[in-house]
Amino acid sequence: MDKLKHFNGQIPYKLKPAESFEIELTSEESDANEHILATLKTEANYLPIKGKNYEEAPKPATNDEMINHLSKRIDIQENDVPLLKRVIRENMYHRVAYFAKLLFNKKRSKPTVADLIELFSFDAYLRTSISRLIPPIEQYAKATLSELLIEKSRNSEAYLFEEFYKTGSDRDKLRFRQALAKCSNDVIYSKKKDSSVKHNIEEHGGHVPIWTFYDVLTFGEFNMLATCLEKRVLSDWLDSILEDGKKYDSIIGMRPKSLPSLLQTVQLLRNAAVHNSRIYGQKFVYNPPFNKKDNEYWKKYERKDFEINKETVGVQIHSLFSGLIVIRFFYTCMNNKKIEQWESFRDKLKDHCDSNNFLNLSGYLGFPDNWYELLKIKC
């Protein structure tokens, strides 16, 4: 059997599915000077996805069939039909049908088309409110970490210092370097559209200061680096944040390792909002740090017939209200104007909830009975 030869090559950073590219492979054997030019192609997946059983795609329903199906859940009068067809046209039937399923009426009477439209309006209100509330948190996180690392290093490229990251094991070191490489590559690619990056690359020999570096990163990329931070740095960062919010009750118990999961919670909630995902009745994939039943947060969570145990906490932690509690925490650390914006959102949210009788606040949003008090910042 012929001896296998080992070659090294480098794959381009950004590739599209089914894209072909050429790379030069060089032999890693010291006594060889052999080169190979290889043409490779990235893997691509195509629909339909093959399941266990072969079945045909579902047949699209007609407008009349859609209306007939919806009438099983909501009361549709003849004069409602044109409006309901318009709602279906603007939102797609599958979302309309799902919202109809989520309609909840305390009086047990059949919900109306007006109730359905109000539920759409409420969901849109939640989505736009979250989209407005989260950017200040992203900016605050980037600014406070930047300030901390500069203070520790007195260097404008502090984000490159390995001493600030977990690198004790080979796995941690690889994870950090992969995260930094991805962020660095994306910063380089942003040169064409970001004048500050272009200036630093062309005028400062490619040295990008931390304030420019963090500013260009997406929230997800920033959080990816934050999860690699060493415990001591996380502890100092959390202390500086808690110092900003010391006038107010944070409500949730935290450790240094809590910070990355808090930021990821905010990021995932933001992603759902900006990508037009449904907010009402959604189970979010975040996992904020009060996911243990002994966290002090659950002592303040008041809900009739709700028992605090491992199972119930495991469900509740993925609700919208858990995300709002995290957003509230960061707003306690901000200036009075930002806090007033939060308080305004809280009051308007109460108005929306009080004016509608079809909302299942506890079941579909995870709201406790004392939600309005828990979300309050100012005394």
C-alpha cells in the first residue's frame, strides 16, 4: 500500500453553499517540495428534506377553506370576511391560524375577529418595544468592557491580550482563538463600509483600537468573545456594572459567570424581535442565570397555583418575562433618561394588558401575578 502524503492548505474564510474555489496544497514533508492545485466545492443542502416516510407536500388551502378552518376557533361574521382575508394576505395563513389558536378568553366565549387583530397588534407592540429597548444594552455592555480592559492594560488593543481570556486548557485556547479570528475577519471585511476601520488599517498599520473593534462587532460576535473571558475579568466587569445600578434592586442573584448568559438572553430576544418572529406564546432558547429554584428571584415571583420546583422553573426560564427581567436588570445600571424609557414601556405594557381580555399572560408569557411590581425600577 502506498504511503499517504500529507498536504497543507488554507480554505477561504467566507464561502457560499455550492461555491467552487481553488487552493494550493503544499507537502508538509521536509524533504519534499511538492505542490498540488486542488479545486474544491462547498457542501450544499437542498429542499425537500428527506424524512423517514415519503409524503407529498401539503396542498395549499383556498381562501374559503382558510376562513372555514378559522371559524372553528373564532366567531366570524359575514362582514368580517373581507377584513380577515386582508389579515391573511398581509401575515400569511399559518401565522394567523397559530394566533387564533393562542386566543384566550376568561369568559370562555368564542373570540372574535377583532380579538384576533388585537392579538396581532399586541404581538407587534412587544416586538417593536424589544427592538427599541435592546440597542442601549448592547452599547452599554461594549462600553463598560472596553473601559475595563483599557484600565487593566493601558493598551488600545486590550482585546488581544490572552491573559484576559480562559486559555488554561487546549480546548479553551482553541475556542478563544477561533472566536477572535472570526471577529477579526469580520472587522477586516467591514473595511469597505466602515470608515473608522479603513482609517485604522490604512493610517495605523492595521492596529484597530478596542473601541472601534467592539463598535463594528455584531452583538453575537461580542457575546462570543465575552463567553471566553477569564473569571477574574468577568468578576471585575460585573462589579462595575452592579456599582452603576447599586441604587436599585437587581432582583436576580448573580455570579461572575452569569454575565455572558445575561447578554446572550438579551441577544436572543433581540434576534427574535428584529427577525419578525412571534413573541406572544414563544418559547425562547435562552437560559438566563436564575435557572435554579434556589435563586433569590423565585422568592419574589408570585403566581397563584404555581409551585417553584425544578420542572416549573425549567419551563418558566424560557418565557418572555424572564427576558424582560434581564432587560430590566441592565436598565437599572443606566442613566435616569434610560430608566424613564423603561418605566414608560412598563406603563404602556400594563395598558395593553388591561385593555384586552384574550391574553393568557401567565401561560403564554410567563408573567407572575406581581409582574408590574417586579418590572418596576424606580421606587
